[in-house]
Amino acid sequence: MRLRTVLATLTAGLAAAATLTAAGPANAHPATSKATNTATSTATNTTTSNACSPAVSLDSFSDALDKTTFDGTFVGNFSALAPDRDGSLAALSDRSSLFGLDAESLAPKSVVPLADESGAALDSEGLAIDRDGTRLITSETEPSIRRYSRDGKILDRLPVPSSLLVAPAGRATSNQTFEGLTLLPGGRTLLASMEYAISGDSTGIVRFQTWQRQHGRFALSAQYAYRTDSGLGVPEVQALSDGRLLVLERGFTVGVGNTVRLYLADPRHATDTGGVANLTGQDGVRLVKKTLLADIVNCPSLGATAKQPQPNPLLDNIEGMVITGRAKGRLEVLLVSDDNQNAAQTTRFYRLRVRL
């Protein structure tokens, strides 16, 4: 998500009734620190120094790509990650660029420009790679979901419920729409998460929209409601093999810093809210259940430094997430922060191990 301001109250001991924003001015300058820091991970013992919680531990972080360029394109503004068919990682910039990264070193290997049907730039936020290698990419502007070929050509566009469109066409607020995108097990169902509530819904209740593959195309399907912690939005979701989801929640308090929490969520018994005009906490609507896995503020800093106030210098504007594998009974999860091409923020990758 690009520069935005919303009013909310952050929990977990942060300042109340504070102004939330995802970024400061977009005036990037070269950074001098290009570090990779690691900690020894013990898969069966979460009381080690790299534990963030009983379920989550931090293996390492890397600032190596911060304020760099590749093939004439600024490397940063990352909003989403996805495993590609060739074993590399795709990293989506919200400034209409899709990078290919080496899965181990994270070094850029390629970059493809993106645009809408008229050639205009996108506010590209969510990414999923289909089984045939095509790229499903959201833009917060309308919002929209388009299918792109590997070389950045538009193949088609998915339908979006009218209520989720940005006002006046719908009830959503600009820059608060489709942030997360993931394909569920089997690849037949696509799920997109709104970042914040739409007009008429209670603050903190966000809608998760799904599409079902029919005759080779995605058609609108069920919708679910998810309640965020006070003042936080949803920048990313990732599907697990059993249909549950990893959900990131994120916010920012001026003068204090970021809040980023990782949740395990289960939409499998939630109410289909596609026909519910206003979500206000009414009886009969089962929300997506969620369980806190970790508040990232509790992770070890591993020597990280911050360019602006943070409750933990490790924290930044974490916005992208992908499951990269399994090791010793845990998920390997990679997070990335969106630096907004801002001198006060950092493009930082985080390698986590998550036990469910």
C-alpha cells in the first residue's frame, strides 16, 4: 500500500488514538547498510534466542536489496511474493514492476514492467502465480485482478463485486482494497483480501472475496468476513495445504512505529457474506476464526537498525509474505517490507519458521 493515513487505535501497549500511515514522503536516498543477519534455529525448541513466540522463530533478515537498482529499475516498493514455476521467487513492486529473484540469495534476475489496458501504471499489491505460469495481479486503484503472461501482457481480467469497488462506483476507499492474493490448495479457488472495511461495515471487519475456476476462467464465488485487531489492516494472506490461511495484520503509529502480527485463520466454517449488505457484528454471521501466531515486535532484533522510531528496530512496513517450504515440521515463511521508495524505510526480507 502506498502513502495513506487512517485514524485508529493500536493495541499491545502502543499509543492510543494515534494516526496510522504506511509511509512517509517518497524521497529515497542511497543506504549504506546492506546487511544479512542470522541466528541459529532449533526446530524443536522455541525458547532459543531467536524465538518470536512459542510458534514462530526468526532465522535471519537481509537488507541487501535496500535502495538498489536492477536493469535501470528501482528495487523496492515490494508488496507481494510468490514462488515461480522455475524455482525462483517473484516479487511484486507496487510501482508496476514484477521482479524475479533467486530463491536463496534473493538477488534480482529479471524485471518485467506492468500496466493496465491503456498502458497506465498500476498500484500493484497482490500476486499469485497460476499452475500454467500466468500471473494474477491485483491493483488497488479500482480495485482489479488481471491475468498477465510471463512477459507482462494482459490475458484477461476477473470480475469484482460492485460493493468492493472504490467509491463512488462502490463502497471501498481508495488504497484500502485488494492487498492480499492467494490460490487455495488444488488451484481451483482464488482468494483476495481487502485491506480495510468498506463503507457500511463495522470498522475492523474486512471482506475476503473468492473466485472459483470454471471452464478455465475464474468466476465470483463465496465471500468471508475477517475481524482485524484494532487499527490494523490486512496486507497479505497465504493459503495452507489444508485450506487455512496465514494472515498478516499491520499498522503504523507516527512517532512509535509499526505493528505487525501473524495469524492463523480458518475460513472453512465461516458464513458466506456475499449477500450480506452490511457487516455490523450481527448474529448469524460466523467470522473467519483466527489464532495469534506471533507479534513480530517480540522477535529478536538480530542487530537490525531502524531509520525511524520503532518498538523493535527489526520492524518496518512488512507487506509481502510467501511460504517457501517445510523443514523439520515447520513452515518456512519469507516476509518482505515495502520501503515506499522512502529514505526513512527499508526493503528488508525476513526468514521465519512457523509451527502450526
